[in-house]
Amino acid sequence: MSWENILNYQIFELGDFKLLIGNLFAAVIIIISTWFFISILRRGIIKPRFIIDKIESKRRMSIFLIVKYFIWVISFIIILEVVGIDITVLVFGSTALLVGLGLGLQNIFKDLISGLFLLFEGTIKLGDIIEVDSVVGKVMGINLRSSQILTREDVVFIIPNSKFVSEKVINWTHNQEYIRFSVYLDIAYGSDIDLVYSCLNKSMEESSLILKEPSSFVRLIDFGDSSLKFEMVFWSKEVFIIENIKSDLRRSVYKKLQENNIDIPFPQRDINIKGLKKIKVEE
């Protein structure tokens, strides 16, 4: 049996449609070629290359995902044509079915459109630290229908893309890689103010995760009822683990305040009990 006979061998027939081994083989070749081309394209877009190097890495990933989905759609249409399926007949013949599915799957379609908006606009990119529904997490993946968010507790949230478009979302790393943070504390009245400033500034300077530029600083923000209120202001790139950084900073501050005999006041209350009769004790 010749190769021509093998390629023209009919697998099955349905009405006017005939599936040949040659057409099926061509479809497999298209799928493999598309996958191989996308793999090369990924390297060319994501890794720094000439002009593309001017685009930030997170944006490059969004560009790659847009191109990837577009190529797969084109590849799918070509495969249908190769195996002998008429696209126009398929579309017009399934109009009623698509209308019915559209009514039942409108939320899914909304998520798909939202996914395209996210990729084109670039408001949320891979690696961004975002806050949605009071949950802070890192964007690990943006797909057409949903996105994966890794929280600080190492829990992966699967969130529909429509939530990012229609609701309020905080993107901590949208404009720049480092963010400004504050730690507040109270110091007892009568403490040496200059010594307090020195202790707080030194604690921030000793932290390797706090940026030197912009430089951190301390300020006295208010006179409280029973304490002086201070604010430590600093910048850090480690947004995802910022609570750990704040914890280490508070521990360092507490040690330095103890070493310099500076007190952190705590609320104290005098309790008076009414109706308690005096008892005279006779010896």
C-alpha cells in the first residue's frame, strides 16, 4: 500500500463530511508546529531582546499571553479547514445553540472578556501584589477566564477575571516596585525625644529589607492622653512579606528601647467599688 493510499484512507464518514488519515495527520502537525512556535516566541518576548528589553518584564508576559491566545485561535480555525469542516456552515448552523448557551453561560463569557481586558490594559500583571476582598496575594497566573492569586498563607485563590474589572482592586505594585509603609508606637511622657528618634532610625537602618533610598524617617505625630505617638516611615520592595518585616522591626525597636530605659506605656485604670462598708477590726 502506497503512502498516497494511506493518507487518503477514510477513517469515518458523517453526511458530506469525511475524515481522512492525511487530514488528521496534517492537523497533528499544525498542533505540534503551533506549540513549537509559541515556545520560541515565549523566549523571544519574555527574555530581554533589543527593543523588547525596554518593556518591563511583567508587561512582556501580558503581551506573550495575548499573542499566544491569538495564535491558538488561528491555529484552531486552520485545523477545522484542514480536516474539512466548513467554518461558515458551523457558525450559522449553531446560531440558535450559541444563543441558548449565551444565556446560560453569560457569566463565563463575562469572565472571558474581562480576561482580555486585563491582558490588553495591563492594570494587573504577573507578579503584581494585589488586594481584593481584603485578601493580599501575588498574581501567579492570568488566564482567559480566571486568575490565580497566592496569598501570604500559601493558599491559592482562583478568582474570576470579571471581579478585577467590575470591583475595587488594590494593586500595590502597579506604579513602582517599592511601596511606602508605616509602623506606629507610643512612648511614655518624660522620655528623651532625641534618644527615641535615634533608636527608631537605627532599627530601620539595620534592616536589610528596608530601602536606603528613599530614606526612612521618624516623626512625632501627636500628643496622646498618656503617651507620645510616633510614626516610623520606610520603603520596601518586599511587599508580599511586609508583615514579617514590620514584626522584625518592632522586635528590634523594643530591644533598643529596653536597652535605653525608654518605656512603652500601657493603659492603667483605678477601680473604685461603691457600697463597700468599712470594717473596723478590734484587737
